Amino acid sequence: MPLSLEDKLAIVELSNTQMRALDNHDVDGWVDAWVPDGQFISTYGTFTGRTERTEFIKGHIAAGKEDGARHLLTNYVVTGDADRATVTCLVTKLQVEAPPFIIATGVYQDVAVRTADGWRFESRRLDIDRGVFARAEAAAR
């Protein structure tokens, strides 16, 4: 059975709520978006299970990498069946405490599954666009 509109909205809400948690430095809110053994895959590494994801995001926030940041998610495509979905969306990370500018852009590629607690990520892959690294390399010269 294909995903209902309600399911698609719940999955988009899961993604948006997780980014709101990150913007608010809410570690538990960010980590709770996954199933217990879920996986976050990114330029920073692969983090499997609640403990690894928690330690990663705590360190990421402590290093100041989310200070003044706001994440905007757009262009969602959600497909799947009644219990499993693939999700793709674009992310733009803005700095909003200083004069606003784009910090980075990228693509999320996710697998979400229905659980007793609602939809959760089984895996979430963040591919950061090359431009952010090119800018850093140019600034370092």
C-alpha cells in the first residue's frame, strides 16, 4: 500500500523537527529522530546507534559548529509503502546571529520506518555540497 498523505506529512515533520532540535542545541531531540540502532552517515563519519550519534552531536555542538545556525529543508520527495519510506530533501545552513550568510548546502537521503512511536529514521545520509569546502580552502590560502 502506498504512503498516505498523512504519513508523508509525518515524515516531513520528523525531518523538520530534528533540524529544529539541532538549531536549538537539543541533543536528545536530534538523537530521538532515529530508531535505536539507526545510522547517521555524513562527511564527519558514520555513527550507528544512540550512543555514537549522541557523542557525535554533543561534540559537534560543543565545537561551536551549530552556533547561530538555522537549517532550512526544502524540495522533499517522499516515496515508499505503509511501513518504509525513502526521503530526499535539500538543506541550506544559514548563519543568523551575524549578518546572515549561507554556511553550507547539501542533500539528505534518508530511510524512515514506521515504529510504535511514529516514523523514525533508520538511516540518514548527509552529503554536503563541495562549495563549502572550496570556500574554506580558498580562505586558507
